[in-house]
Amino acid sequence: MNQDIRVRIAPSPTGYVHVGNTYTAYYNYIFSLKNKGRFILRLDDTDIERHVSDAEEVVYKLWHWLGIQWDEGPDIGGPSAKYRQSERLERYKAQAEKLVADNLAYHKEGAIFFKITPGDDVVFQDLIRGEVRFAREHLKDFVIIKSNGYPTYQFGTVVDEIDYNISHVIRGEDHLSNTPVQVLAMQALGGEVPLYAHLPLLRNADHSKLSKRQNHASLSWYKDKGILPEALQNFFGLMGWSHPEQKEVFGMAEFQELFSFDRVKATGPIFDVEKLMWLNGVYIRQLSVAELQGRITGFLQEYQPDVLAQINQSAEYLSRVIAITQERLKSLDEFWSAAHYFYQEPTVKIDQVIEFIKEDRDLASYLSLVFKTVTELENDWSKERLETKLHEVQAAASLKPKQAFMSLRLVLTGELATPPLFDTMEVLGHSVVVARLRKFIELLKS
Ligand code: GLU
């Protein structure tokens, strides 16, 4: 372990986990893994008005879901024992009083202010932006302890960086303008100034910031949708950072191996949810059927237990359904809409079927030919046989393939888009196919 590299993420537990903050946490995690450093989770929980119960658990649960792990934190403890700002109020006060005693801060109106003294530019090193310089005359005295005794964000952060020996502050560029006063306060306390890396903020396609008002700014949205954590990890790797070979699909291990801040661009990356969906499809297709089955049942257990109860009858049947549906899935939450007809009788609209056959064709006679043919295939049920035989029926009925097979697909599944028809029929099985055909033919007659 490299004792010198210590990074941190300091979320404010509000019950809401922003995807941008998660991206920042992920880069911290990767950086610490790469350098065999330590990654510390600290809670900026001094905003008492925004306190929500469970908020901490929401952070742990969602970040664990994504595969982010920390070495120290309020949930797992660590050498510092305390990882919540609310538990360290005395410490912040003591540090502020020390500054007052040194004439670097003063009491006013019940609060304590940090004094900005005239002097040179404030300079710090940013691993993405290089040397950053701020003229001191633009900085104003600022509150470090509020009249209610709580530290401000600016001061709590400074005391924390020192106390937890943080070597690298990796955070969003929205904090860039906070850095000069933090550096001054850190120096006033005799602390060592860390290196900084201000990550570009994620943006929408129109370059606006991802705002809390948008569903997709919330991390839970991705979990609820059935995005695979490894797809989101990969997607974060594409945000700002670029692969040396311009690869788009790479896993966490590869990202960790190749990561460096030199390859992070300072301009705001576009968080394109469509692209993430595409990537998620890539990761879904990379899974073995057994793995995907595990992911799907886990997802259904959490989000659609009633569906799970319906499909749990046979694991073997489920694996055959998944094997032919896998290709089409972009997210786990699509499973049921893509596969319901393997479990439930479809609702078939007669008019819609007729539309494919065209009025001048005799749908009933075509379907009775299909019925006769599939009935005879009872002991010879395979997609290859179905394909050969049903092509013969299609030709005999003088139908175009689209007319014959789209109408049959609708009759058997109620859907216009399914896995290949003969694969679907093979999985549905002889008796279900015969029953659905029979029922539809009856319906046509009535
Ligand atoms: N609680 C702050 C935030 O989530 C921490 C910022 C920082 O990393 O300094 O924005």
C-alpha cells in the first residue's frame, strides 16, 4: 500500500445521489486502486436543514451497487474513527480558535471569519489544468464557523483534508473557485496543500449541466432501469478520459491500468444516455446466458417480484427464453416486455393480423394449413424443421414471407418485434403453439 496517496469523496447525505458526484467518486476509486493508495469516504453532513433519515444508507447502497469501495468510512470505520463532520464540531471550533489566536481569523456577529491578508497570488497545482493562479484581491474574508457553531463547507473541508492527510483532492470543477480560499486556510493552519484534479462537469447534449430536475441525473435511475454496473463504469471512463487506442468498450481493470489525469480533457463531456443504453446492450450480450439469468432474476426480485413468481416455474425454460431474447435487450427492465408472451397468452388484435395478409388473402385457410403442419411436427419440433415446413406452407398459400410470417408472429405473440420466429416457436413449444393457433382460428370464425 502506498501510504502517501490518500484520496477522498465527501458527499452530503441528502437522500439523493447525483450521477456527477458518483462519477467523481469513481475516478477517486480508480486513482486509489491504480496507486495502491487509500480511498476515504467522508460525510459532509453539517447541513442540518437538509437532514434526511436513511440518506447515508442510500449513498452506501448505490455506490456499492456500482462497485465502488472505500477503505475507510462511517460505515466501516478506520484509523480516524470519525468520518462524519457532525461528529467533529469541536475539532472545527478548536482549529478556528487557533486561527483567531494567531490573528488569522476574527469573531464577528457570532460567527468566525477567516481574514484574507494582502499578498501574492494563490497558486496550486491541478493535475488536469496545470498550475492555477488566483489574484488575492478578488478574495474576501469568509465565514469559517457559523453563528450556530457549525463549520462552513469551506472550513470543514480544509480541516478534514489536513486531518485525514489527503494527498489528492479529486472533485468536480464546480469547486475550482473554492480552492484558493481553501488553500489559504490550509496554509494558515500549517497544513500541507494537496494536489488537485478538478474534473470537468458532465453535461447534457445542449451543454447544460445535468440538473437534479432531470431523472437521469440521479444514480438510482440507472439502477432502477437495469443498467449493468459495468456498463456505467465503462461509460464513466468515457467521460473526459480518453483511451489511448480510442477504444469505447473497456472494463474497470483496463481503465485502472491505463488511467492517468493527462488523458482527461478539461472540457465538459456529454453524458449521452442513448450511448449508455447502447453500451449496456453490449455488456448484456457479453454475459453468458447463465450470468444474464442471474442478473435478470436478481433485478426482478427487487423490482418486479410478481413477474419473478410467474417465471420461476422452470429455470430451464427461462434460460431458453433468455438465450433468444438476450440479443434484443438494452436494459434489464425490458425483459418482461420482451418476454411476457413466453409466459402469458398474448392479446392478439385480429385487424392487425389481417393487415399483414391483405384483404384478398384468405387468412383462415392459411392458418389452418399452418395448424395442420405444426400439429404434424409434434415429435419433430425444432426451429430447422419449422422453418422448412412453414416456408413450404407460405409458398403453397402464395404469400410473401413478410405476409406469412408477420401474421403468424402476431398470432403467436401479439407482438411485431420478437426474436426470430422459428426460434420463438421452438421455445414456446408444440402444445402452446397449437393452442394459440387453435384459439385464434376460433376467434376468426366467430
Ligand atoms: N460535499 C461537497 C460536495 O458534495 C464536497 C465537495 C468537495 O469535494 O470538496 O460537493
